[in-house]
Amino acid sequence: MASLQTTLLDENTAPAVRADVRALIDAEVSDKKGASGLAVKGGYGAVKKVSPSVVDDAVAKLWPSFVEKLDPFWQRYEAAPTGTFGEFLAANGDEASDALLSVTDERIDETSKSTIKKAYSSLRPSAKKNVTEALPRVGALVQKYAA
């Protein structure tokens, strides 16, 4: 059973994977509704205005850490696959969301960009809900490349 680092970070597939991750982020933000959706869209837009490449840069920097956090879930899923990996992640939503958010929490502490810190701190209270909602798409993306 190959690790996700082997399959998702391989230099031959990494550009396509990162492009799909960016598309996933855009789709998740676009799908947000209501007042909390407006906050997410506003924060995302503000961050992108600071630097148009911020999403690409963040994906390039953070994706390896996300893959590391997802790998134990993938290994558990592969040991007894039932349904899709997205369904598996959703069924383990609290644990998976906390694992993924630990990456961004650590990174945001390291940034010196106050606009990004401010946007993140305003979105962080609802981040777990948003990450949990994204887990089916995250799982589908992982399964597309790792299966």
C-alpha cells in the first residue's frame, strides 16, 4: 500500500494535483451560502487581493503537510475500503478536519502578513464546519490520484 506522499507528491502528477486542489478550493468557496458564506467569500477575496498568487503559493506550501495529515486516513481506508474515500473522511469528519486545520493553524502563526492573519482569524471559528463540508471533495481528489 503506497503512501499518499508517494502518489500525490510525485513530480509527474504534482502539478495536476495542485491545479485540482486550487479548483476544489474555488468550488468550495463558490458553493458557500448565507451570511457565513458571504464571510468566507469576502475573506477569500481579501486574501486574493493582497496577492493574486496567494492561493497558488499556499497550495504549493501547504499541500505536502495536508497530504501528510491525510495519509493515516488513507491507510485506514485502504485497509478496509468501504464506499469512497470522501465518504470515509466524512464519516471521520471531526478527526479529519482537526488534522487538516492543525496545518493551517501552525502556518498562520508563522506569517507576518497582517491581512492574512486577520482574514484567517475571522474565518477560523467556522473553519471546521467548512473543512468538514469539503471532505467529500477532498476524498474524491485524493482517490482520483492515489487509487
